[in-house]
Amino acid sequence: MSALMDLLARHPVPLGLFALFLVLAAAETLRPLRRLKRRRGPRWTVNLGITALSFAAGSLVVRPVALGLAVWATQSSYGFLHWLPLPAWTHAALGFLWLDLTFYWWHRANHVYPLLWRFHNVHHVDPDMDVTTSFRFHFGETLYSTAFRVLQVGLAGVGPATYLLYEIFFNVATMFHHSNLRLPLALERVLNLVTVTPRMHGLHHSTVGMETNSNYAVVFRWWDRLHGTLRLNVPQAQVVIGVPGYLRPGDNRLVNLLGLPFLRQLPYWRWPGGKASLRKAVPVADPRIMVE
């Protein structure tokens, strides 16, 4: 028991995030939002393998660079947040919002620019979406995101405490909205007034391209509303997860996923038979209305 308490004292955040992962994995099994198409075992093995490589790249490269820059910017009073006479709490709050807004832009860029999408597509070709999809990113995407982190943290002069706090919220939010957890619609609508929820992000993983190119936000859903990319009006029962051109069983093997960005790309938004993936009708006209 003493060894466990010592471990918790020294590493409370990673262990807390792991505990949340286990809670969400259990909850989504009991109350699934969408029916899964593939067996969990093989999918989870692949997803956790991709996640381990991504985490290694993040821990060894991205986080030390970003955190080191945050420390330097604070000590040097570098970045636009330091150019205004702000109280410490205002500096931290604006820094937190800046990190989330710029991550919206970064996420959107990974969909817009073909070279970035080649890597980001590894996240989207998962044929189902649950909590194990949360950090299923190609390690190459994680590595080149270092350049974005340098700009993100350096331009604003975000402090190390703010950066670390945002990292915690980022990880919690990412696991929550990737989970296949069915919440009561009324509760989810209330939560979605502020943050990204499973129904909202489930649509971002749709096989319909125009739906995938929506709902980019991570923590606060406001950025999608402000940028006109918010879409909520498709019932989850009609949402098919994945990228149509990459839904063959072999496409989601670990080796194939690691090589995917470097191979000739298949037509993303066409089914293997060549038919385009479209949605003929949307049951609710206003895209901002969340439906069951």
C-alpha cells in the first residue's frame, strides 16, 4: 500500500488520466453510443501500439521543447501576453484560451493541407471510435507538431504552469469526446454549450467528408461556432465511423498504418467499389441542433 501511495504522490496526473481511461472504457462498454463494427481485441492492440509510439515522440521531443520554451519565455518576458500589463490570472486565462484556439487552427490545418492529412488520416481510418482512438496519432504527426508548438507557445509567451494545465485539460477532453459513451441527450446538450462531447466529435469521424471537415475543437466548442464549422444535426445511428477508402481489414494493421503516409493515397471519400460517400438527407435543418 505504501508503494502505491508513493507512486500516486510522485505521478498523480498520468495515473489520474489512466484511471479516467479505464472508467471511460468501462462506461462506453455498458452504454455505447454507436454499435462497433470490429472486434475490440485486435483494434485495441493496434490503437495502443500507435498510441505508445505517439506518446514516446511526445514525451521525448514535443513536451520538453514546448515546456522549455515556456520557461524561457516567462523568464525573458517574451511573447505578446507579456507586452500588456496583465494580472497573473488574466495572463494564465488568456494563455489557456490561446492554446485551445490555436489547436483548433492546427487541427483544421491537418485536414486542409494534403501532406499533413496523410499523417492525420491514420487517426481517422480507425473503423470504430472509442476511448482507444483518443491518441491514435502517427508518431510522425506528433514529431512535426513540435514546430507548431514552438509557434503556439513562443508567440504568446505562455507560462509553463498554463501549458501544463492545458495539457491536462487537453488529454481529459480528448478521451471524453472520443469515447463511445451514450450520455442522456439533455445532459450532453448542456455540456456541449461549453465543451466538445461524444456526439459532437463522433460526427467529425464520419465517413462523409463534409462532416469530417467540421467540429475541430478540442476543449471549448466555441471555436467551431465562431468559425462556422459546427455541425450537430446528424443522428449517431446514421454516423458511420472511418474513412471510406480505408475500411478494408488490412488497412488497419499496425505496419500498414505506420507506412500509410508514405504510400500512394487511395480515394479517401469513395467506398472500395468507387461510390462517393455522401449523405442524401439531414433530418434537422439547423446544423447547430444536437439530435439523438
